[in-house]
Amino acid sequence: MKILLRKVHCYLYIASVALTYALAFPFLYLLSRDQRNYKYMNAIRRTWGFISSLLVGILYNFDYEQPIDWNKTYIICPNHTSNLDITVMTILVKNNNHCFMGKDELLNNFVTRLFFKTVDIPVNRDSKMSSYRAFKKAGEALAAGISVIIFPEGRIPHQYPPELHDFKNGPFRLAIDLKVPIIPVSSTNTWKVLWDTGLDHGSKPGICNIFVHKPVETANLTVDDADALRDHVHSIIKQKLV
């Protein structure tokens, strides 16, 4: 009975996402025609994500190691256990001046296609050329003062319950190259509310607890420090997941 109720809740959440997206789509489409409007698309994405979650009883709680100055530019690195992580990040970043880097399969998803054709950066991690182009585009965004959200695991872990996987090197080399601080983010229990897409184990109402660590500075690092920086950020996130 419990898993049945969780499955029903998951489909209610999917319906909530689809319905609220359909209502927002005309405005998103009009805004998508001009790059200067991308920050407004992010504002709508934040509102849409919050409302679609709220309608099925999913809420978000953020704890901060220290206040974040969102007027600065960052690479934001969260762990990844749930489709809710997109909503988590859109609510977290307050200034709307940000983009995601994500797998290019999201270009085929009904509710992410428009964003990944405009605001966000798709990447095929199995293609060196695609990865090069994506990180080049991310570098251009950062240089223009746009924060970039990158899930350094590269995917949601397949095992349940999820474990924190090794991180890819790309975000950390990029942060060092451009001297951009990294904000590690620990999503501590989001997977308990909705793991992955929710289709396997369902979902439930609840509060997703997110811990936002203080920025890790990269100004004095060189490319030789990239692996150490990667491992340091990994350990910071992991300590909050225990």
C-alpha cells in the first residue's frame, strides 16, 4: 500500500509540473526569443518549480554555512539524487543570473527542452568535442558574470539508496582557469522525497533539506591543483550526507 501511495503521489507531482509548465510556456517562449530576457526565464522557472512542488506538499529548507553574496559569480556544485535538484538550485540562486550545464538528453524532455536550447548548456559527456564546446560556453557565461550550476557527478547514481559518486574534473579546472569560487551544496534528503525521476520508488510530501557551504576560493590555485580541489569539494559535500 505504501509504495502504491508513493507512486500515486509521483504521478500527481508529474501532473503538477506539466500543468504549471503549460501555463508558463507562452511567457517562456516569448522571452526565449531574446537572450537579454534569459534572467526573466529563470525567474519564471523558479516560480514554476516552487509552485509545482508546493501543490503536492514538497517544500525546501536551506541552511547556510555563511551568507552568500549573489552579486558575485560562482560555479555551484551540488550532489545529484533527484529531479527535484533542478528546482532546488533555481530557488537557491537568488539573482536569476545563472544557467545549468546538463546532459544533452534534456533537449528531448518536454519541460527542459526550451531551457536547454536557450538559457542552459547541454553536453554529451561521451563526446570530447561536445564537452569541450560545453565548457567553452560555460567559460564565456562565467566571464560575462553568469553563475553556472554543474552537477559534478555527471548523473544521478543508479543504486538506491544513492551514494556520492566520484566527481568529474571539468568544473574544477574551469573554476581555476577563471579564478571563480565554487559553492558546494549538499542535498541531504531530497532522494527520500523523490529519488531520480520518482517512477521506481514513487515520491511523498516532505521537506527537502539543503546545506549551502561557504564558497571555496580558487584565486591562488593553478591547474595542477585541480584534482586536489575536486577531492576537497567532494569531501565537503560528503560530510553533510552522513
